Amino acid sequence: MSQQMQFPPGPPAPMGAPAPQTARNGLGVAALVLGVIGVLSGLIPLLFWLAGTLGLLALIFGLVGRGRVKRGQATNKGVALAGLLLGIAAMVVAVIGAVITFTAVKGAVDEINKSLETSTAQPKTGTKGEDAADTEGGASGSDGEALHAGDTAEYDSGLSVTVSKATSYSPDDFAVGHKGSNKAYKITVQLENKGKEKFDSTLTLVEARAGEDGKDAEQIFDGSVGKGFTGKILPGKSASVEFAFDTPATAKNLDVEVAPGLELDAAQWELKL
């Protein structure tokens, strides 16, 4: 009887190798992109807030990206490091931009405050106009005192304003702002630029009040009056414009106020009718 030969079992079949992990390089790339944009934004001082925000994000993403590289989860060590460094640079540029912006704003505000504090109307001391000749003291230049016909208000910027006496005026048939029962009076306002810079006269505002109740005297517009000041006045030059106002028939005075722009205080004249 034959014996069956038995052989020892062979080695087990090899199992499949584990699949390789995908490198997690996203945060390193994000750090680099945000760092570049942050630095470029910081070149514009007004965008310091954007540069600072992007720089901080780039710094955080770069640190996390480097941590992944050390753990073997990412392979872009250089990219993550570059993003981290750019994030720091963006934050530094943001601080510089903030300092420049705040310094410029503070300087502009100080200049505006300085101009507003020093730009006050000062009547020319000793100047007496036609109406002031019979008024005790005339134009003394004291605060709160009204000027009179022919008096001049001077500003420390070199601008001077002179208002003439009020004379009767006959509006044309197409005039706007005149009532038939009222009287019309015309004045001439002269601006003289004695300063060193051009003066923009466009925003010069001329208003008037008349009558016992001090109601606003409506300005008259026709083919001759009411056009107002326009353009800039060169140093050493002057400009004159005629204005007409509608007043009650019984009015004895015309109170005129001239405001030469937004930065200068208004000056007042009391004119006899």
C-alpha cells in the first residue's frame, strides 16, 4: 500500500501595500497667496487694514502649514515658510501705512482747525463810510459792531470785503423777486484779494434783511443784477458784483451780510435807505 507524501504549507500570500496619503499642501499655498496680496495692499497706505488682516491670516496658515510638513502630512515646506515670512512683512507694512494715514489725517484736521480759528472778519479800524459819518464811533473794528456803507471788512488771509451804500433800483419787466408794492435797492459788493494765493469767490453768499420785523429781503434777479460772484480772484486783483433786494416800502434800513466762502466768518453792514 503506497503512502501519500505530505508537504508543509507554503508561506501566506502577500497582502496589498497601503495606499499613499495625499499631501495636505493647501494651507501653505494659501499662506503664500495671502502674504503676497497683503504686501501689495500695504504699498497703499489707506489699505493698511487690509494688509494687516491678510498678513495675520498668512502668518497663521504658514505656521499650520509648517506643522503639517513636520508631521509628514505636507511636502511644501518652502512654500509654507515663504507665506509665513510674507505674512510678517504684510503686518509690518500695515503698521507703517496706519502711521502714515493717521499722521496725514491729523495734519489735515489741524490745518482746518487753524484756519477756522484765525479766519475772522475784522473791520478796518478807522474806516468810515458814507452812512457811518453821522454815527458815533463809526467803524471801530470791535466785535459785534455792524459796518456801514463804504466800510471794509478785512480777513487775515488778505481778503477784504466792501459794501457800498444802497441806492434805489428799478427792476426790468422780467425781474424775479420784486413785488410791485415794495421798493428795490441796489448795492455793490467788492472783494479785493491782498493775499498771496488765489481766492475762489464762487461760494460768496450775500443776504439781506429789511423792515422793522427784520424779515429776509428777497434778492432780485433780472438782466443786470443777481448773477453773483464767479471764478477765482488773483492776488492783487478785485471783483465787484451788484445785488438788488426787495424791501417793504416803509423800511428805513437794509442789513446786509456777506459770507466769503465756508472758511471765513460773515460780516454785517447796516445801510440806510
